[in-house]
Amino acid sequence: MPAMSGPTATLALSIGLGAGVSLLCQRARIPGLLPLMGVGVLAGPSVLGIVDPEPLAGAMRGMVAVVVGLLVYEGALHLDRDSIAQAPRATRGLLTIGALVSWLGCGFLGWWLLGLSPGIAALLGAILIVTGPTVVVPILRRVRLTKGVHSALLAEAILIDPIGVIATVVTLEVVSTGRELALSAASGDLAGDYALPFVAGLVVAVPLALLTVWLSRRPAWRGRAGDEGVVTLCLASCLLGAGLAELLRHEASLVATAVMGLVMARGLGRRTAMVRHAMENIAVPLVGTLFVLLASRFELGRLREVGWREWVFVGAVLIIVRPLCVALSTWRSPLSIRERTYMALMGPRGIVAVSSAALVAETVRSAGHGGLAEAAARAELIVLLLVVVSVAWSSTFAGPLAGLLRVRAPDESKVLLVGIHRLSTALAEQLSARHVPVVLADANAERVRLATQQGLRAVHIDATDESELEQRVLDPSLACVLALTGNEAVDTTAARWGAAVIRRGQARAWVEEHHAPLAALVGLAEDEARVASPLGAVLHGLAIGELAVSSAPHPQPGSIPLMWIHQGRPLVHAPGKPGVDTVCIVLAEAAPGGSGGGEESDLNRSTGVNSP
């Protein structure tokens, strides 16, 4: 075995390995927890010995708090009012009744089945309150679920972290000082221990978040030039909030970061997606680093300590405690039995559970509690076992169970049209008349406003930012993407994104692909067509009534197909077997006596998403 690494080599290797493995898992759209744990164990003292967490033990607790705080903040930015409103009763239940049931249920099993002392059993139950955003979020991106299930699982994974961490830390303090966990004359003090971190976090987070939102709206932060400054401002306020809350009350930092994320998700407007993307780029490699460091502490020889009781405990948590937690939490909620059953089978634990267990074991060991240290080390092993089993189960069966229980989102039916002008709005009106939902996207706020005034759904978004598209536009109902800006870079980027995220690849850069037919339709000479986009001439033809968007069972000679509706589903490519249930929406010369609609407006003259 090589000589053990010093702190510099350990930290550098952990960051490199964590970032690299996290990136590969992101590309593969799989949870990175198990690969990161495997790499950490392999690099740790029990195998290769190139990563030694011991020199960093003193700073580990602070690293855990900061990294998990950033993770909670980034996750909370996903939870705007609309997403939480999809399943409000279930979300409240999971964060209150569900947390209590998980705590009591896991604690009881630890005491009755594993023979742990009441204090350590209570600690084990507190650790296992949390689920895992690092596991749940990749699963939700890969498996498209109904809105209620998606929202409830996402909100639980993100918002329950502060609850679990505070319960763990306060219970650890109670156990370490020998105080009684049972109700007593000091029960009010005990309740205060649990409540004060939440109060402290709120007191710090709300005014600081509102101040940050106010500053981000000042003229100095407007426009693309101010975007990087807004990201830095949000990162600074997040860490300031965590630090100030921690000064005010121990372990209040996670409450502060969660609350700040929730406030900013509603207050930052269109910049929320940009800040969320930046925070994700910061948090993901840090989480990977932390996983590698925590996993490197594990000694493979400890696997011999796993007996039948540990396996029964893991099974009981997954098939008894979790279903009971969901059943009681979602009582009288609008979720169906099938949706509740799916949620009951999906309760993976992640980074917060692993880091909390490591924190407990290290704190008890360093405090010199001999008997407690051995029991805490056993609890840490059980948590790691449950994490591995629950993540493997959820990652493997999330998709098949969604199909079996019929909780997948409905078939795709929504169309995204990139670029707002007369052609896209005419197409949107044709689709809407056939009950096909349409979203128009443009980076020009004025065009978005004009389209909204016409009764169309439009979003102000930069279509070259794939992350922003994923956060603000992508949902289970998205069927196809049609890029109509005439800007080759914008259209190509949007179409490439659509082909990657939509399972049947229904995406096209329509103007570029139909450059020659469009030029011929509007009468551009070959030399003119080579140097100019024909879209401007098309929009002018639509405005003066020479061209029109219409529908027919089949494309007629001289017309250019825009989109098909086959058996109620929109398509950007011709269906293989068109029939009586197929409609083709085309751009063609207007019929004699037809009118394209009078005076040109600013919207009609617009030709591209990124045009000046």
C-alpha cells in the first residue's frame, strides 16, 4: 500500500474525483451517489490509500454544513409557488407527520430489532428522516411522473433536509449530555432546542433574501452584463445567511438556506433559472468531493459486521416505515392510491443521511464516549447499508414501477415554438384550435408581451441557454420543438436540445431546413437566398396577405409543411402512415380573395429571437 496522502493531495484528489464522477453521472442521467461511494472506498485507506480523510477531520463538520447548505439552497430554487401547489397537502404531510413517523419508526426498529440503546436508536431515527435530493432529482429527470407525485417527492427531498439535520444535531446534544429523551419537567426546554434553529433561520433568511431580491432588480443588475453579478450576489447572500444563522443558533444554517431559496425562487423572476444553474454547477462538484471524503473513511472489513438483523432492519424501513409514513402523510390528499403507492416505494436516502451519520460517529468518538462510540459506529454502518440498498432499488425500479402503477405523465402533447412573430403566432393559433397546447419562447420581452395580449402562452427566455430551457420549459407533456427564429445559432441550439430531451427526437430548426423552399415561395433569386434569410420576406408576405398558414389532410404542391397532428399528437416530421386522423399545417400562398391581416405590427415585423 502506498504512503498515506497529506491534506493537500487528499483534498485535490477528492475534488478531482468527485467532480469527474459527478459529471459522468450527470451525462448519463443517473444518481451519482453509488459511483461516488465506490470511488471513495477504492481511493481510501482500506484499498489504494491515495485519499486519507484523517488530516481533514477537524474541518469535516464545517465542510458538510456548507456543502449541504448550498445543495439545499439550489434545490429550494426549484420550488416556486406553482410547483408546491401541485400537491400542497401531501407536501405538508411529508414534512410534518411523515418526518415524525420516520423518526419514531426507524428509532423503534433500531431499539427493538438491533438492540441499540434508546439514545442511539433515537439518533438513528433522526438521521433517517431525510430522503435525498442527490438521488431523487436525477430520477425525476429520467422518469416523467404525474405532476402531484413529481412535486411531492421533489419538495420532500429538498425541504426535509433541514428538519432531519436539526433533529439529528439536537438529539446528539441531548444524548451526549446524558439528558432524558422522555417527557419530563424539562420537556419545554427540549422542545425549545428543536424549535430555536428554525426560528433563527427564519429571522436571518427572510430579510436577507428580500434584500437580495431588491438589489437584483436595481438598474445596475439589469441586462446580460449584470447576470454574473446577480449569481455572485445570490451566492454571497446564501453563505452570509448560513453563517449569520449559525452564529445566532447552532444548526440554523440549513433552515436559512432553504428559506432563502424559497423566497428567491419567487422573487428573481426569469433570472431564477440562471442562478439555479450556476448554483448547481457549484454544488455538484462539492457534493461529489464530500461523498468521496466520507466514503473513504469506510473500512471494507466492517462488512463482516452486517448480519441478518441489519438486513431485516433495512427491509423493514423500506417496506413498513416508508409506506406507513406516506399513508399517514397523504391522508385525504388528492393523490390517488396508485400515486401514493409509488411514493411509498420511493424513499432513497442520500448525502445528508451519510454526512449526518458520519458527523454523529465522529463527534461521539472524539468526545471519548466509549460505549456510545461503538454504538454510533454501528449506526453509521446501518445508514450506509440503507443508503446503498435504497438508492439501488430506486434507481433500478423507478421507471418500471411508474409504468406498472400508471403514474407516468400523460403522453406528450405540448409544442414549443422558439421565436415570436407572425408565422409562429399563426401556427400557434392553428394548433390551439385543435386543442394542442402551445408555448412560445423569445428573448425579446416586448414580443412576449404582445403574444400574451393575443391570448397565447409565451415565456421570456434565452433559447441558447439549454439549462434555462430545461428548467422553465421542459415538462412531461413536451412533445416537440420547432425553432423558427431564422437565426441559425439559436435555431440549431434549440433543436439540438429538443432532440436530446424528447424521447422521440421531435425537434427541427425549421427555417434552416427549409431555406431553399422558403426562398422559392417568396420569389427570392438564388443569389439573394444565399446571403439573406427568407424569413423576413415570409413575414412580410403573411402581413400583406400573399401568404397564409392553413391546414389540410395532405401538403399541397407548392406548400411547405410546418407541423402534423397525427391521432391527436403533434409531430414535426411526417407520420409514417398518415390517414383520416392526420392534419398537416402548412405555409402556402393565400387563396384568392384571402387576407393575411392588415397593417404590420412590431410583432409581425420581428424576425428572430436574438435580433436587435
